[in-house]
Amino acid sequence: MAADQQRTRADDIQAITKALYLYCRAVDRLDHELGYTLWHEDGEADYGAAIYQGTGRGFVDFVIESHLALAGHSHQVTNVIIELDGDRAASEAYVTAALRMVEEDGTLKQMTVRGRYLDRWSFRNGRWAIDKRRYLLDFDEIRTIEGTVFPPESTRDGSDPSYTVLDLRN
């Protein structure tokens, strides 16, 4: 959007929704820099005392580093509800994460986690970003994966084909 154009309510809702989706992309592609864009510099993340409480940027580093030990992962955000009030907003988004890990004996396990992001946003320095996130775990499960039919085609880094497709300069 050009600097001289007025933001509309629809623009703001779309920008916040896109940021939520980009967060999932950042975690799944282990992309620190993209993950940082979701948070204001002073943003806070509260995933509970058992997981993480601290800065938003610190959470990005924490979650990406912890995902390096996994065999694979996939995050989705749905049911996004956004309330706007000028340059402030609040949102609730449901999140599902499927996390695959290989046990010491070679057994493949999958943890599926379902929860919600309760976010407070503000529009500062020309962009929407999170001031404070509270994550609520709804439930999770761990199960053994007996086998898979197809090998994954994605990669967990910048070599993933999506980076080429979404770079309109190529």
C-alpha cells in the first residue's frame, strides 16, 4: 500500500491474518528473521511456565531451536477472530501443530497439539505486530506412527520450493 493511502478495516484485518500465517511458515521453515516480524521489539510471549515466558523474539529463537531436534513439523492457524480499535487490535486464532520425533529405539512418534493464540496487536512504525501473546493449550496427544506412504517433499529451511514460488522477482 502506498504511504499516502488510508488503511481500511479490511486492510488491517488482512495484515494481521497474514502475520499469523507467516508465523506458521517461519516456524515450519525454521526462519528466525521471518518469525521476528510477527513481534514488536518489546513484544512478550506467554506460553505458560512449563513452555516459555519472555520476549517474542526470544520465543522465536526458543521454538526454532527446539524444532531442530524434531523429524518434522507442521503448523496451521484457523478460526481467526480479530477485533480492531484504531491502531490496536486483539485476536484469537486456533492453532494445530503436528510434531514428529524419532525415539532412541527408532520408533516414530507424532505429537499433535491443539490450542489458541490470544494476541494483543498494535500498528507501529507502519506495521501490525504483536505486543503480547498468551498461548492456551486445549489438548494434545502422542501416538506411534506405524509407517508413512510417501517421503516428504518439503524442506525445513530456505531451500523449500515455496521460497521460489513466493519470490515474485524470479
